Amino acid sequence: MHPLAELISYLDTLPEPHILCDTDYRILAANKAYRRNYGGGHAIVGQTCYAVSHRYAAPCDKAGETCPLKQSLASGQRERVLHLHHTPDGEAYVNIELAPVHGVNGELAYFIEKMEPLGVSRGLPDARALVGRAPAFRRMLELMARVAPSDATVMLQGESGTGKELVAKAIHDASRRSDRPFVAVDCSGLTETLFESELFGHEKGSFTGASARRIGLVEAASGGTLFLDELGDIPLGMQVKLLRLLETGTFRRVGASGFLKSDVRLISATHRNLRTMVAEGRFRQDLYYRLNTFPIALPALRERRSDVPLLAEALLERVAPGRELHLSPAALDYLLAYDYPGNVRELRNVLERASLLCDGDSIQPEHLPAEVFEPMGASPEVGDDATAFGEGPRSHPALTGNSSSTLAELEDEALRHRLAAHKGNRKTLAIELGISERTLYRKLRSLRSV
């Protein structure tokens, strides 16, 4: 049998999806697992890998992606990337491991691609998985995909509301410990004594109220993952005991004389600057370096603004199941321009409030809270928002005798007052002004902050 035919025959026996490509990106073979998971009943052999996987007309690196084949051509080595692939069920993130195959003369002749689905994230709206397509989100996913199969200690760093517990759970679900417990501990607000008892458990009679032996969360997470949220709030006295757990895999219940063995993978999270806390003596340096083995930065929502439409669609499914709500173009414009100091958690709250105020199936700007309008210069006290909060339009120098107002300022204020006179009814105002609602929304968005 020809060596290439033998290679193709071998790939067909593998349970994971594999394809064989040449140096021109042409698919020479696809095994049964690939055809089942990604083929969708279409002919694959003879097409380019970038056309089948991404619907691109050019290689990935020409479309802003990282191309493992090009990287392997340059390095001559195995390469790994995370890509968003088309599947029969829509787009999904896939780990790609590409291995070069040398010909009889030692030249690079073929490439074998192995695909491993990253089932915890999607590039489409999904009520269950992490959702996003923005570059910052994808960089985070690449790190998650790298560290998940290992037992390395992970530290998640990001602002409040960025979804650190969801990411921790996703790493657990993609690990070899996925069938074991995932136990989350909120470290904020726990005293040293309470923290020790919660984490390590206690023996009967070890302190007042300890009427029975209680296992701690470390024991409850045995074989699985322990997630410590708000790591910066761990009391200094407990930090040395946590360090012992990490370094020796042992701990001791409160009131016990002997040590117990632990088998947990530790993931921690914080929104604090732990380096500063170390410098100030509020966090142990040795513990910091032990926990910071594999740091992952979670992007703020303003750093992945292009993901807002996907996130909004997925979140609406969660906060209003069965209603088939969607955002009007004008409402989406406002949401895209907002900076979200509370990140994804705040977006969820905004959408839940809007879903309760919306009687139809389309969320309009008047259903959004006042703070969403502020960054774009539209006054939060105008129209429906003013009615909701019991406030009227702000004064303007042009209406209080200030003769230095520009024509643009006068036009802005006139528009505000006309809108207030219509009690925020933008549709009626647009008809009266002889413009479309969309044009009116653009004018409202361009109003200057005064």
C-alpha cells in the first residue's frame, strides 16, 4: 500500500476528528469522526481547510486569524490554536493541534489537523455557554484551553462582574476532573476563624457551637476543583495554612491533631491588585507566587464591546425565557456605546429590567435605565427617563439669559424641550419634525452633554 494511503487509513481509525492537508491548504482526507462532527453531509476532500472550517475565500492569516498551517510551515513543528469553526449546529470553538508530516526527502509535505471541541464556549448566542467572538475574549479562551487539561493552579484576574466564577467552572468542565465536584468559596466577609472552619472543617467540641464533626469545603471538593473567589480578602493568618495545602496537599480540621490528605485543583479569582497588597504586607509573597502559576485576565465588557449583541441575545433567553425578546436597533446602539462599569453582570441587570418594562417583543430605548444614555450625551432626565425618576430637563444657558450659547447648543436644547413636551414619545416627535425615527435617534445620540 502507498504510504499516503496507509496514513489515510490510519486516520480513519482515530476517534477524534482529523483531516489531512497539503501545503496548499487542500484537504486530502477527512476521517469518519470529522465527517460526522463537521462535514454536515457536504463533500470535503478537495476543498481548502479555510473554506470548509471558516467559509473564508483566503487562508486564515489573510482574514485576521492565526493560521496553524502557516505557523508550522515557518517553524517545522507542531502548532496549537483555538479557532471558531462552522459545524452543523452553528459556529463553535475548537482546539486545533496541527502536526507536520515530512516526505521521503525530508521536506514538509502534509499536515494532520486534530480537532477537539471546546464545549464550554460558543461564538453564537447560547443560554448555557460562555459567549463571545471579540479578540480579547478569544485570547482568554486560548489560555483556558491550554490550562484546562492540566492540574495547574489558575488565578483569574478581572473587574467585578466579568464572570470569574463562570470561567472557573468552564475550566473545571473542560478538565479531567469534570465528573468530580466543583466547589466555590466566597472569601469576602469571612473572619479568620469562620474561614478556617469553612475551608478545612472542624471536630466536635473544637469551639462553642461545634456540636458535631463537620467536613470542610476542601474535603467536599475532593478529586475536583476548589474555586476561591475574592482571594484578596483571605485573612493573613489563614494564608499560611492555604500555602501548606498547596505545597504539601495536606490540611488539618479545626480541633484535630492529625493532617488529612487533599486532592483538589485550585482556581482563585480577584479584582484586587495583589502585587500592591504584597508590597504593602497585606498578602504573602510566597502564597501569591504559588497561586499565580497560570494567570488569566478576564476582559472588561468595554474591551469586548463587539460581543454585546451576542451577549444580549443570550442573556435575554436567561432573564425572559420563552418570550423571544429582541433589542430594537436604537436600543442596541445605546447598549453598544455604554461602558458598563459593572460589566456582564450589569448588562444582565439592564436587560432584566428592560424585559420587565417591555410589554411587546422589542426592547426600545425607553425601556433602558437612565445611566445607559449618559456616555452618549443624551440627558438621562429627558422624556420617559425623566418621568421614571421624577425629574425634569436640566436648565441650559440659552434659556437662562446666557447669550454666549452657540447655534448647535440652542438646537440641542430645543430638541430636548420638544422631546420633553411630547413626554418622551419619540415616534410622535419624529412625525412632527418630518424626519424618520432613526434620524431622530441619531440626533438624540449626538446631543451635547451640558
